[in-house]
Amino acid sequence: RESLLMTNAHYTTLPQWPNAYPANVASATLKSLNEDFIVTELPLQLPNGHVLEESLDIMRWALEQHDPQGWLRLREQEEALALIALNDGPFKHALDRYKYASRHPERPMQAWRDDAVDLMLAPLNRRLVDRPFLLRDTPSLADMAIAPFIRQFAAVDPGWFDSAPFEPLQAWTKRIVHSTLFEAVMTKFVAWQPGDTEVTF
């Protein structure tokens, strides 16, 4: 899979801000990396030299610089962080094993899928029955931090996801991943090779 600046999809959902913080982008396919270059998340070095290692910290830092849609300005901050923690912890644990079930033969693929549904998909679907986004009528930090992982889940077995009884969740996922903003930041770059010219994003 390719990465823009972070392997974690959180960073790919950040809104654009005035070009005060250009970044050099090196896209890579994970299968091309050698065993000495194994990472779970790629850190971001700020202009002042400070390094942010957690993708959620990077997302919040970027929004503090420029947040035109008010993703951080919500009353339900604790609720948002609790949802993200559930996503990044137990749900991602089940998602990774559902995606790569052959590496985890101790349980059938469907068992990992059921765990993911119980932990995240079903609760999110209930939230979305009477609202377009998770916490309010407009997107927030929670929506943008979680949506890429639901997109990953859906991509494992699109037929199953599309036919599952989660119409509100399916509509929410499409609303975000087919938005102009999401498509703009998901630009694909040619995989970087030593000696290539740097690409500024």
C-alpha cells in the first residue's frame, strides 16, 4: 500500500491550509521495503525540529494550524477521543486480523469480522441513524480519524459490506471517501527510488 506522509490513514484526511508548511513526500509500497525498514507509523518533523510520532497528534497539530471546517471545535471532545481510542485499539486489532486472516489462523476470518462489527460497525451505524455524521450535523475530528479505517474494512469484502444491514454507515462512508477533499489528499505518487527528485506536497 502506498503512503503520502503517514502509513496511518489519519494524516491523509487533513484539510489543506495555506502553503506555510510544505512537506517533501516519499511514496513507498510496503512490499518494497526491506526488513530493516519496518514501521507502524512514520513521524512528522516540524519546522522547529520537534517530532510528532503519533498520527492523532499530527492530525491535531495540523488542525490547530488551520481548521476551516471546525473539526476540533466540538462540545463532545471526550466522546470523540473515546471513539478514536476504540478505533485505534480494539477495532484496529480486529481489522488487521480480518484483512490478513491467513496470518492469524487461530480463528476463522469471519470471527475477526464479527469482532470488528460488534466493536465498531454496529455502534457507529446506530449513531448514524438520525444524523449525517458521528457527533453532529457536520464532520468532526472523530469522523475524519475513523472513516479511513471503515474504508479499509469495507475493501476486504466489498460485497459483504455493501449487503450488510448498515445503510447509515454505508452512506456515511461514501459521503466522506467520495468527497472532493478526501479524493484530493488521496493523490497517488510514483513509488520513490533513491536519487529521485523530491516531491513537495
